[in-house]
Amino acid sequence: MAIAKNKPAVAAKKQAATAVFLQNVSKVYASAAELLPVLSDVSFELQARRSLAVIGESGSGKSTLLNLIGGLDYASAGVISIFGTAIEGMNETALATFRNRHIGFVFQYHHLLPDFSALENVAMPALLAGRGFEEAADMARDLLCSIGLGSRLDHRPGQLSGGEQQRVAIVRALVN
């Protein structure tokens, strides 16, 4: 849904009540030879507890859009906010802290830490967010048991099937 550019008070109110809010977001990559516009003037909002599928041809900007929403990259222009918090102006440290506490990622390739068990992989974001070891481990255990991996807590990623690794990655994204 496009947001009217001439109504900043309305936009700010919607921004605070929306899980994901983008207004006139653009991304241009600069190389030595040229400027490559990937996204141009993208606006939409996503309410909490709703889903959104991002589809398009290869090279159409899907990954770039998700990287911007997740705070993994900076927009060239526009406003991005997550539950009312503008992320486009945050420095790297503030953005890393915000991501750890409020954004969960499930990548196509799971990026599980190979030397850590399923329990440790899921507990890691909670530990990084400042929770104590016992609390983080209990949260991780509960989540893993809830998805049927209670018997696999001590298994490393290489000992898990692809589907099990995906489930570990999903609950890791949800632990905080």
C-alpha cells in the first residue's frame, strides 16, 4: 500500500502501528563504472501476525528488499521502520543490537554454527541479547521440543537432516 507523501503525521501514526513499514524506499548500488538502481520508490506496510510473500524474477531485487528490511544493508533513500523504530538512520552497533532483539532471520542456507549443538545454536541469540545461560538454554530447549526435536538437542548440524536443520534455524530466529 502506498503512503501519501504529503501527510507526514498520518504516515508517522501508521508507522508506529505497523510491524514493517516502508515509504519511498530505493536502493542504488554504485560501481566504478555505473550506478545500478535495484529498488525504486517501494512503499508498503505489513501488520503484525500477517505474512507476506516476496516473489519475482531473478535479479528483481527480492534479496535486496529483505536485506534492507532486516537491517543487513542501508537504503539509498526512503523510510524503513520495524514496529515504529526507524532503522535507516541507525549506526552499525545500534542496528546489530536491534536485529538481535527484534528481527529473526532464516536464510536459504541455514548458517548454523557447525561446532555447536542444536540447543546451543538456538540459545546463542538469547545469550547475545544478555539472557543468562540457564534461561537461554531453557528457552531453546522448549522451542526445540515444541517442533519435535527434543531428542536431537545435543546433535550438531552435520548430524541433522536438512529439514531438521531448517527447523533449528527457524526456532533460532524466534528465540528472542
